Amino acid sequence: METKNVFAGRSLCVIEDLTIEERKYLFSEVRILKQAMQENDLQTLENYRIDDKDFGVYEVFLEDSTRTKESFRNAANFHHVKVSELNSDSSSFNKGESYADTFNTLSGYSNTIFIIRSKIEGVCRWLEDECASYAQRNRLWRKPAFINAGDGKHEHPTQELLDEFTFMEDNDWKTDSIHLALVGDLYHGRTVHSKAAGLKLFDKVKVDLIAPVELAMPETYVLKMQENGYEIRLFSSIEEYLSQGDIADKWYFTRPQLERMGDRILQRQEELRSAITFRREFMGKLMEGTKFYHPLPRHKVTPTIPTFLDDTPLNGWERQSINGMYVRIILLALIGGKIGSCFVPKEIPVEESRAEYIFEVDLTQREPKDKVVSEGVQPIHNGLVIDHICRGDTPSEIRDHMRLISSVLGLDEAKGGEWVSRGHSDSNSYKGIIFRPDATELTRKKLKRLAAVAPGCTLNIIRDGKVEKKYRMEMPPRIYNFDDLSCTNDACISHPSQSEGVPAHFSRTKENLFACAYCGKTHSFKEIWKSRNK
Ligand code: CP
């Protein structure tokens, strides 16, 4: 039975854009294709070809690449489609054209799938929405899809697909558990960052992070691994790792990118490289059946997997690299709608939360209570009182944050004051109160700003000495649509320094942090507001 093809026209910006069961389906097709390729089974191969000379696949590589670019080019050639490449050195990028204008233009020339590598993080996510509007405005036949071929330090989802396929191949196709050592430059390595969500493919995940502190995994990804229930252990060198008894059977090496880290690190490069480079003397400590992987390239002078290992059973990286083309052929076949119609998802993707977070308290239902006024506070007759601010923080943290709230709400010029007092219900914790006599009711937009800058607070509108309205503010599921906010990652497409005009957009994580919708960087709500552009 044919159903709606859930893959057709989709973008792959981060690995989580494909659910676990979608990835398993993709891998089952890769297995069939790989075997057909190896056996030259032409009839089976024909089932996968898009075979449409008007179907445009466009490669835009703004950073160097061999494997990703060439395996995608060969995958696209397999499909007998139109394959193009933007020469970025002579493109109008050099005249200051934006990403949106560039890709809108190219999508107007009958191109359907764009494969993009860029230093700027979150490009594909931005273009996915932006170019969909362009396609609609201009009645283009197909909405373009975007494949992230590596964006800065963020993610490399197609590398993650081929890594997962290779791990499964070496796991006898089982996904019950994986024990993986991630070795090398975990700070810059986007391929290991994709593993924070990607390894959820396996039911039980144990990850050993092996890197000196200068090259350690960023907190955003460690938190994500924890949220996903991975068991995580940290080691500063391979030597330290091998000195204990519980050693992974799969090792994933990455290339140190020390050139990005300034002179202080470069002076110590030998020591740092040594901590993450495998040596002949370590061989005896590995368990039977161990495999090494590497996204490649490896450096010809200082490889972390030395070439003497090429001709040993440890070598999983060559097959991993070859698998890249098979995986990418299937990915293009799915996005191009050639295959996938028979896939019926059991997992329903979770809708983004649109839960309410500003609650007006029904004052008619409240029992009359004796008026309790915090010590030192003189009740106001008319105006606004924002109470329960930063409950539990120290008085100086609360004072700092109240100054910020006042500025965020445009209340700096109004009369009134700020106060720190002990809570009535918990006399051990402090809370802040802002009062602004004569200030008028906040607009809906300002209420949203208040919830985002002071979650947990209450807002009282006082008229003639009485509480006329009362709102309780919870932490919003998203923070967006505020012009003065931006992601703090200067490599993110939404950072003002990129001048791409991309508005900031954050979504709340399970840990009550806010992840940038483009680059994934997590922030506390205070960090977002502290870095606002006034
Ligand atoms: N693995 C990988 O992304 O290699 P390239 O940089 O050669 O594309």
C-alpha cells in the first residue's frame, strides 16, 4: 500500500531531523543498495535512481572537503540528475550578497536539493524556512530541501548517518547497546557533536570522552548526552584511559584543529597531540574485535591513527568512508521521493510546545486574605508591582537582575524602586520586588518579555489601592520575536556580526536552558538577556 512519502522534500540540518525509526529504515535501504553495488545487481540499483535530468542537486561548499563533497557528487551522478556546484570564489557572495538571496536565486533555477558546507552555523535551518517562502511567492514547482554537509563546530548529520551505519554493520545490525570512545578534538569536532543526539539510536549508550581539557567536549553537548541518558566518563589522554580496566570496543578519532586555538595552544601542540594519538605500545591493551573509526581526513605528518594500523583488523575507517557514498545515495533517493513511500512511521514526531505560560489569576475566586507586606515596602496606590523575582538567588544577584528587568521592560525612567526581602513562605530564601507607582498596564508583548526575563514572578496591577489584575509568569517554551536578543555564538547565522538579518529564536530544553534554533548553543535565560543589544 502506498502512503504519503514522509521523506520527500525534507531537509537534514541536524541528525535529530530524522527520527530513530526513519534512520533505521534508511539503513535497511543502504544495506540493500550496498549489496546490489557489490554484486553489480543492476536491476535492484535501478529501483533507487531518481533518473530525472531536470531534478537539480546543487553543491555549495564554502569550506574545503574531499569525502563529503565527492561522495555526494558521485551519489548525485548515480541518480542521473542535474548536478551543479557553486564556485564560491567567483560568486556574488563576494559582493556582500546574503545567504537567503543567494539560495533563493539558485532555487529559482530548477534546483531541489542543496548540499551546503559553511563555517556559519545553522545556515540550513534558516534557509529551509526562508527559501520555502520564496518558493511559495514565486510558485516554484518544488520547495527546496537543504542538507547540512558540516556547519562550523555545530553538526555534520550525514557523517553521523554513515558512522551509525558502520557501527551497526560492526554490531551485527543490533542496536541494543554501544560502548564508544570519542578521542581527539572534541571541542571543534562537529562529527562528535552530532553524536550527542545521534547515538540515541542505541538503547544503552556508554561514551568515554578522551581529550585534554583544552579540547574537551563543549558543555552544550555533554548536557545533551546526559539528557539522553548516556553514561559518560572523562579521560585526559589515551594513556590515562588505558590505565583502567573498562575499555570500549569502538574508538572514534577526530583530527585536532589546534590552528584555530591561538599561539598559547600551538606552543603546546606536541603534548596535546600526544595525548590523543594512538601508539604501537598501546596495542596489547585493546580487547579482541576492537574497531577504530575516523571521519577523516587524517594529517599526513601527525595522524592520530598512525598508518601502521591501516593493514590491521582495527581498521574500520576505510569502510566507514566508503559507506559514505551508499548512505548519501539513499538519502538523496529519500529526499527526492524515489523511495520511502512504503514507510509508515510508528513514532509521531513531538509537536513543538505551544503551552501557555502567562496566567491571569482569577481574583474573584480567591479567599480574602490579610494583607501581608514585605518588610520595608510601602504599598502603592496605583501602578505595577512585580514580585517573587529570582526567588532563591543571593541578594546581589537579585539586585543585578532587577536592574536588567527594569531596562528590558522600559521601566528605567519611571518612578519607583526595587527591594530585596525574605519570602513569606520560606524565610531562608530571598526574592526581589519591583514597584512602579503610576506605571500603566504592560502590553501583551511586554508580558511575554517579563515571563522570559523573570520566570516565576507575579505581576500585580494596582488601582485605587487594590489588586485589579494579577498574572503568574512561568518559563516560556520559546524565546523569540525580540529584536534586541541574539545568540551568543558569534559563528551562528543569527548572530548580528553575520549581518544575515536572522532573528534570534530559542527553545527550552528539558534542563530549562534555551537552545538556539540555528546553532543549538544552550543558554540560561539570564545569559540571553545579559547579552542583549540595547
Ligand atoms: N569526513 C569529512 O567530512 O571529510 P571531508 O572534510 O573530506 O568532507
